[in-house]
Amino acid sequence: NLQSQTLTFKAETKQLLDILIHSLYTEREVFLRELISNAADALTRMQFILLTEREVVDPEVELKITLIPEPEKRILRIIDTGIGMTAEEMIENLGTIAHSGARAFIQAVKETQANPNDIIGQFGVGFYSAFMVADQIEVISRSYQPNASAARWYSRGQETFQVEPAEKTNRGTEVILYLKEDANEFTQSVRLREIIKKHSEYIPYPIYLGDDQQPVNRQSALWRQPAKEIKPEDYESFYKQLTLDFQPPLFHLHLVIDAPVQVYALLYIPASPERGLLSARQEEGLKLYARKVLIQEYNRDLLPSFFRFVDGVVDSEDLPLNVSRESVQATRLLAQLKRILTTRLIEALKNWAKEKPADYITFWQRFGRYIREGIATDEEFGELLTPLLRFPTLYKPDQWLSLDDYILTMPARQNKIYYLISDSVGSALNSPHLEIYRRHHYDVLLLTDPMDPFMMLHLKKYQNLEIANAATEELSPPDTTSEAQETEKKPLSTEDEARLISRIKSILGDRVADVRTTQRLDESPARLVGRQGDPPQELQRLYRLLNA
Ligand code: ADP
Ligand code: MG
């Protein structure tokens, strides 16, 4: 049986508490977001258990969150009907820092010597953030398991916390905050309502305030509402509540599809590929709901791996609720959903590029490497990505051209797409390989990304045109009369030519296999070409990259 016991916080928890208690952080209202999100997590886990188990405490009770402010006592209670905690779970969960955001915060304070008050808001510090506004916290909880008894956790946020038996007959957790003198605002209904609206609007359970029978939050799943009724700022605020990203997303796609499968999806492209310490979503994958029930926090089977930077929510009526277990039906449906989501997202990106080219280029510059990777590695969807590519070219080195644009401006006699691999646009433009293309008035794509050679091994054709490496392609000079004449009057006699070649060979020695004359160059004295039978330049680059 449970004894009353006093335990000591772990060292890093103490550090965190010390910072939080003395915090002068002005947006300390985020503590409420953290406590509400914990309550919502506990409710989601309960909802999942209830799918298969009825032998629980209070099987019929409404899944909800209730806030009860008591201004005269300066107390705020946050009550949920979630999964609850046993005494052991309280010791485990509320005695250590499990939360990665909290750990990252401490790390950042140590390493950057930043003022904690300046950076606290960038980290979800979890449960302990309540010590910014409260000098004592009590948690009374009753687990859903019928034979577990209720327990009480109490701390003043210093060295220790206490755990002891408690009286609580109904299921769930009650967090009681004894607010600091200067935190009275958090007992004011108007203020609480405003905070809930701002940070917790889309929590999928009703949040009640005091005796009010009307939930404060909208809670309805945004993705299930008709797109016409949703304002751009609703999409943005949903994204921010989902990810805790403080930058708005670059792009979103809202899908409502009835056939061949029924699915709602809300997909976002974040502003930056770095998920960062700050994100509420620490892993890749989409949130998967089946009939409004959250069944997977991070599902990676719904989009190909090159789209792993995409965040969002997918909800299907057709999925069985046991999707997380092995099931043939679920696997087949997931594959079908993946095909639909992927092709629709690629289509949407293409349209976006047409409608908002400048925004699309921002996307390309930040996420282009994932698209290149997709072409290089994805058997199923890689080919669909080709229209999304953008490159600088010989004639437009400071712009981003699509392959379609390139083809549109090709001279009629040109019948291939040419590219040149190089380390930078600057060095590409100086390349002797390009001389002959200038003479032909053929444009050349300039490929400078380390991923490009790898990609080009898989990209051989587009719109029925061969895609060819400008450095290795055999291209004769254009057949204009003046040029034909020029090549006739050879600058050197055959004898001199032979002497020049043997001179160059003797200087370069083993470093070259052969030295030959060419008609192809006009201004540059020489160019380097591979030996016949050498691996293609793309592969050589790749080897170099892998050995670097
Ligand atoms: P995180 O939510 O990221 O895990 P927190 O510091 O917010 O980190 O919470 C720590 C842990 O305490 C949670 O993981 C959970 O196990 C437990 N917990 C907190 N609040 C509740 C609650 N209302 N009901 C059940 N468990 C809770
Ligand atoms: Mg939390």
C-alpha cells in the first residue's frame, strides 16, 4: 500500500525548476497550452483504450477538459477525464524530464548563455512550465485501471516533491495551481478564454470554463470542414498549434476526397526543412486519424520518404481502427491512400509553381534536395517529380528554369536537353565544354547541387527528349559557311601539330591518357574529356562525394 513519501528531483529537473520559478518571461501564458495538451494526450490515450476495453473506471464519462478558476483563493484547477496516473506513474512522469523540449531548453541555456527569459518561449517545456505562474502545484489523479488507487503529487518546485494516497473516485487528473501573487490574471475567465482561443482552439476535446456548458474551443476537426468556410488564418493557426512552429507554413493542401477511398487530409510544407528543437513534432510522419480517433501520431506510410518534410493530418473513414497492428486490409488501404496523397500533392505543387512562381522558387531553394532525392531513389513516384525541377542555365544563370521552359525556348533543330555538372554556376559559365553550345545557340542546364549527378543517373528522358551531358556529348560545330572556311585554314601545319601534341604529352605525362586536336573549340585552348569506357561523369562525381 502507498506510503506518503518525499522524493528528490533529478539534477536537471532542479535546474529547470530553478529557471522557471525565477522566470520573468512575459508570455508565461504558454503554461496553459502545455497543461491542456497533457490533458488532451491523456484523453486520446483513454479514447484508444476504450476501443477495446470496457473494464475501466468510468467507461461512460465524457472525454473533456475543465478549467475552474477561484479568484478569491488565487487557484486554477485543470481537470481531465483522461487516462490518469498511478502513484508510480506520477513519480516517473512528474519527477524527471522526459520531455525533449525541456531538455533542449536547458541545453540551450547552458550552451548559449542566453538569458532564459528570452528563449523560454521557443521551447515547449511541458508540465514544469506551470511553475512560472504557480509557487505550489498539486496533482491528484486516478488511473483508469480499476484496481489502482488514487494518488496526490505535491511540490513547491524546489528540491523535492511528495507523493501520497488521495481521495478521488472518478477517473482522470486534476492539476491544482496555487498562483503566484503576480499571476492573478490566470483566474480571470476573460483572460483564460483568450488564451485557450489562441493556443488550444483545435484540441479535439471540449474545454469547459467554470460552469459554462458551452465549450470554449472550436475543437471540430478543421480538415473535415468545407474548404470554402475556412479562412487562410485558420489554416495557419491550425498549423501553428499542430507544430508549435512560429513561422507560417510555405504551403498547404486541403484534400476532401470521396472516391475511390474516403479521406480528409491537411498537408503543410513548413518554412524550413529543419524540424528544430522547437517543434512539437519531433519525428517525421503524418498524424493519422480513423473516424476522428487518433490512431498514430507519426505515420510514415502515407507519403514517400522524399516528402518526409511534410507535416499534417490524414483522416479516413475507411481505415480499420487497428491499423497500427498488422492487417492486410489496412496495408492495402494505406498504399492506396499514399498514391492518392502523393499524386495530389505533386499536382498541387505544379499548380502552385504556375500561380506563385516566386513562392515556389523559395520552396525549391529550401526543399529542392528532397525532390532530387525522390527522382534518384523513388521507383514509384520519382518520375512524376521531373516537372518540379528548376535549374539556372547558360543563358539565364541567375534564374530558375523548368524543363518545360527550357524546351519551349529550344531552337527547332535542337533535339536533346543538355546539362553540365559543375561545382558552381560561376565555374560552369567558364567551362570550355560550353563553347560549342554557345555557337549552336543551345541553352545548357547548369547542375551544381551535390545531389544532381546522382539524380541524373536516373533522369534520361523528358517529354521524349534525351537528356544528355554537355561535357561528354559529341557535338560537331554548326555548319555555317564562314565557320567551315575558318576550320579549313588550319592554324598549324600537320608537322607542327604533331610536335605540339608530343610536347603537351611529355609535360602532362601520366596525368592524361591521350591528347588530341579538336574542331570543337573556338576560344578555349583545351578541354578535358573522359576516356572511353570510363564510368560516366555522374558516377565519378558520386564516388567522389561518397569518399569525401
Ligand atoms: P510530455 O507531455 O512531452 O511528455 P510533460 O512535461 O508535459 O511532457 O508531461 C510529462 C508526463 O506527465 C507526460 O508524458 C504524462 O505521462 C504525464 N502527464 C502530465 N499530465 C498528465 C495528465 N493530465 N494526465 C495523465 N498524465 C499526465
Ligand atoms: Mg506535455
